Amino acid sequence: MRVFIILLMFAVGGTAYGGETTKNPIEVGDVRWGRDFDGALGKSAETGKPVLVLFQEVPGCAGCRKFGREVLTNPAIVKAIENEFIPMLVYNNRTSGMDWELLTLYEEPAWNFQVIRFLNAAGNEVIPRKDRVWTTRGVASRMMEALTAANRPVPQYLKALAETGQGGWADR
């Protein structure tokens, strides 16, 4: 029986350090998200990269799952988030702890659809908040806008993605 359980653990995804599963919830796609806000701001100060903060409902509604499954699994989006930004995840359906503090600080509605915000090392907005950006093209365009505002280079593949919008569920 123990062998079966161990095999099942590996089949489902095993565990990483700290007892967390290695597989993300569907709502947050394939991005390797950070959860330490102060650490993200520190890394931003070190590298000059903006912090990309995803406020997301986890577990989430059908729209949240669809966004994670279709936009945040696009390999070019994942690459851009992980290489050009400091990725930070905030659960927008928590009522305590760091998540709640950040929802309050940024006046982000709880239980809202996903919102991506771009911050500098001081925690200030790089570009203004925008609601209802739920497509691959839209997310890529906002990333380009944030990189430009932060005086960072915009990779060619991100420009192409913003033009073509391959894979966004609301693009259809």
C-alpha cells in the first residue's frame, strides 16, 4: 500500500520544498510565482526589473481557470513574465495575512477577476492599473507598456505576441 501511495504522489506531481506541490493551481498557469512581496521589491531594486503582480482568485471561477489555462500557459507569456519581470502572486480571495494586506494597500477588490499590476522597486505603479485584460495579446501589450515605462528593453518575441495575440481566450 505504501508503494502505491508513493507512486501516486509522483504521478500527481510530487512535492517541492516546504511541502508545496510542484504543480501550480490551474488559475495561475505555468509561471513560477513568488509569494514574498518584500523579497520581490528587493529583487526589483537589484535587477531593475519591474514586479509583475497577479491578483488572482485561487481556487477560482471558470473565467479565472480559463485565464490561467489559456493565457498563463502560453510559453512566450511565461518566458516574458519570468525573464523580464519579478513575478508575484497575490490571492485575491484571502481575508488575512500578506494577501489581504496587499489587497488593502493597492485597493484591489477581493474576489475580483484577475488583474495584473506592474510595480517598481518602491512598490509604486509603473503604469496605471487596467481592468479586464484577459487575453494573450492584452497581457503582452501591457507587459510591453510596463517595460517601456520602466526604461527596459522589450524583447522582439513579446512585440510579436502583442501583435498576433496567439492563444488568448477572449481574443476569439
